[in-house]
Amino acid sequence: MPNIIDNNLYEAFNSSIVESRFKSIITMLEEIRVNMIIRIVAKRKQCIIEVGNYLESLVPMLVVLYDILNKILMTTYIEE
């Protein structure tokens, strides 16, 4: 399974640099760098959106759980 993932990553990278491979080395490396930065920024934005959506659904549940536990603790007496 990891080989399949690696192969997909390599193929995706190779397909993204097809046009750059026929240029001079400096231009090719600069275009690859710019494309990688654009991809990293897009992935970072996507991650922030997904984590935000997850937290929006998780936080209300945590607030309810906190309230329930707080009520239980407030009504529990420790006897010595």
C-alpha cells in the first residue's frame, strides 16, 4: 500500500513539472519552487478549513459534556 501512495505522489509531482522540464535549469527550479509553494499554501488553507469545521462540531459537544460533569461534581459530596 505505501508503494501505491508513493507512486501516486511521484506521478502527481512529475505531471506538475512536465512543462518546466524543457526549460533551463534555473528557470525550471524556480517554476518548481513556485508551484510547490502554491500547492503548500492551498493544502494549508484546506487543512485549516477542515479543522475549523471539525472544531465547530466538536466544541458544542464538549460544552454539553462539561456542563453535565460540572453538575455531577457540584452535587457529589465527599464524606470523611
